[in-house]
Amino acid sequence: MSHRQRVKLAIEHKITDRVPMDFACEPEIWNKLQKHFGTDDKFEILHKLDIDCRIVSYDFEVFCRPLGQEVRFGLSTWRKETPDGVQIDMWGASRKYVQNEFAGYEELCDYPLADAKSVEDLKRYNWAQPDWWDFSELENVIEKINPDGQYHVRYRIGSIFETAWSLCGMDKMFMNLVLNPEIPGYIMDRINEVHIENLKRVMETAGDKIDMVYSYDDLAGQQNLLMSPEMWKSIVRPRQKKLFDVAKSFNKPIMYHCCGNISRLIDDLIDIGVDVLNPIQPLALEMDFAELKKAFGLRLTFHGGIDIQELLPHGTAEQVSEEVERAKRILGENGGYILSPAHHIQADTPIENILALYALN
């Protein structure tokens, strides 16, 4: 069974030769794996881990031409850098690198729409345009990450809600959701317009080489949603559905990422077209494997599930192996599961536990 077949069948809730696997990690983990395997080729490392999935993303450098700038052929995220080291993405969100004892993370540091008081203020902003993207190299990129078409490839379209608050600030976003909902609504619409046009162009260019569409928006914390279900239904759901409808028009399944306790929105997410839910954060409230499988297992494929908060950084390799088998047994019953860490593996995770996750110990 090929990697691509294995993932497709799992999404169709059919039994496969083994549970398909995916992978994501922080840069420090890539460094550990490169040293362990003796190669700096990330694709070779994915091969050694026997990973079934690959990603092509709208913000790969090779696709981005913001403001007419030329960029080199590459696969990393497009950013421009200010003299003081602040990275600015194509939407205008600013991030700076902040180091802690284990790793460094990019943290938002400036919000260009924080002072917007009306839709008229927003209209004066230099919004990203679909023509800032050029997908003429798309098929070459896919061939680079998926030689001979053996892997399952998803197209990462980007977020709506997260990108919106990265431009105005989370505090302003939530205040305006209550007091001036037309402001976050307008921001999300402008972002969604670009995502939709990009998605159409990608599918028209290389749709037969793309197996799934991937979107993400963190709408929950460890204990509960970040907003009421009613607010989500009124302002976020319609925009997500509009985007998902485009993917469905090309007969592509949809994978959706949301950390935390997303349980109260799962029925609605399925209703608007979500086929695969990630990351299944096991330490979040109301995200018990058995309960989720019982409630949604016939209508939803689960992706993730292996704890990155306690188990992977602090557990033993034996405990990791035991939890992997438990996840396979519960979430993988009769198909419908893609094994993966419940988000990017963090820098304080020992290499032994990563190898145990992928049964290489």
C-alpha cells in the first residue's frame, strides 16, 4: 500500500496495512533529527520516519511576490525583515524572535490595524491582493516534495480568524466582536477573498496532484472556546464555510486545525465540510479519545492525538509507545485516524521519544 493510498483509505474510514502517520516539529527538533540520522535533508528524515503526508503552503517563498519583490526559489515562509530584526509577513503582521531556555519563538509585536475605528479606516489599509501570488511553479514544488506522487499532499490555505487578529491584536479583536462586529468581519472578508482566489488558482493549476485542503484557526483554549458558539456561528462559521465550499467544489476533503477544547463546535465543523480534525489535544478538557470516537468517529477522521505538553517532553520512550498503541486502538478503530503529535514537537523533547512515537526505538 502506498503512502498516498494509506491516507486516502484512512480518511474513507477503511482498514489499512498500518495507521498512516504525519509529522511536525520546531526547528530545534529538526536539528536533533539531522544529527541523529546524519543528514540535513528534511525529506530524507521524513522518509526515515516513514511519514505518509506532505504539505504545500500558500506562503512558500516561491509563490509569493508581495509588492513586486523578487524572491529566491525556496519552500520557507515569505517574510521581509526590518533593520531591527522584525519580520513582516504578506498581510502586514509583525513578529520578533524571543528566546527562552529551550528554544526561540516568533511573537507578534505590532498590529497595523490596532487603531482602526471603522470600516472606512480599514479600506485605507494596503491589503494583500491575489496577484501577489504566482503559482506557476506549483507543479515543480509538488514534484520536489512528492517525487513520483507516492505521498499524500495537502494544500495549506491559511487561516481567517487568526490572521485577522494578528493584524489588529487579540484584545481589539474580541472587543470589536462584541462592540463593532463589522470591523473584524471586514478584516476576515478581505483575508478570505485572497484565500478563496488562491485556492481556485491552485486547484486549477495542480488539483489532481493535491489530495486535501488544509485550513486552521485556533478558536479554543485548554478549557473552553475563546468565544461563545453563537458568536462563532454568526461571524466565523459563514466565512469558513465559504472557503470550504470552494474546496468541496473541487471534490477535495478538508482538514481543519484547532487546538484546545473544540468539542462544542465539532458537529458544526462537520456540517460545513470538515473531514479531518487536528490536533486532538489530549490534555484539553472534553477531548477524551474514546468519547470523541464514539460521538464523531463515523463522520470524522482524527489527526494528531499524541500529547506534546507532558508525554513527549517528560515521559519515557516506553510510555510514548504505550500511548501510541492506545491512540491507534481507540481512534484508529475501523480507520479514520492519522497518527501525529498534537501540534509541533517542542524543543525540550528527547530524541528517544520521537523515535518511540514512530516505532523506531
